[in-house]
Amino acid sequence: MTLSVESMTTWSDADVADVTALVRLLGHTVDEPAMRARLARLTPEAGHRTWLVRDDDGRAVAVAGAQVTWAYASDEPTAQLLLLVVDPTARRLGTGSVLIGTFETWASEQGARRLSAVSAAATDSAHRFYQKRGYHEAGVRYTRIV
């Protein structure tokens, strides 16, 4: 499989279906209309970027999404990798590494020197993936659903 990363700004029905299936791999419940609405909000104009990797048949087998944020403690932006998921058929082929490299290049272009990655608490393989690439735990994030 050729690993080329595509930065997305428009979404075909097939792309939305593929991204929906990928996000479901993370255990999230989402349908295609909801995913289309989310992707419509996560635009470069809103400080976000989304990338796809396709297989040789054109199906999206990996997706990554990021945003740039500004903090109170720094004059430089932080780039946050909010989503990175690879279909099992595309794992162990360098797919995740290509996507994280794309994220890091984009982050640098945005002026970010601090990079962060969001990873589910119960995903040991994802934690090892990030740690292997120089990311480390930096605090704990608390969430409350209201």
C-alpha cells in the first residue's frame, strides 16, 4: 500500500462513511449525518486540520485531526492531535507514523513548539506509540459529562 496523506477540506459521502467507521473503532457511537456535521465544523478556518490515508482502492484507512490553540501560559500556540486512528488492515505499515509526521510538520508551520496528543486512558498500544515518538505524559485531564 502506498502511504500518501491527503489534507481534507471537502468530504464525499464515501469519505464520511470511512471516517465514521474509523471513529467507531475507538468505541465512539456516531452515525454518518453526525460525522458530516462534525467535519463541517472542524475546518482550517476554525484552526483545525484533518488528514486521510487511503488504500490502493481509494478507501480511507486512517484519519488524523488536529487543532491549534492558544494558552494563558505561553505566547506560542500549541498544536493538539485530537484524533489518530488506523484501520487494522493498515496497521504496522508506518501509517500512524506518516500521519504523526504530517501533524508535526503542520504544527511547526503554524508556529507551534508544544505538541500534544489526546489518547484514550485505556489504550496502552496508543500510549506506547506516542511515547516511542518522544511524547510523554503531561498531567491528567479530567472530564465531567453534564
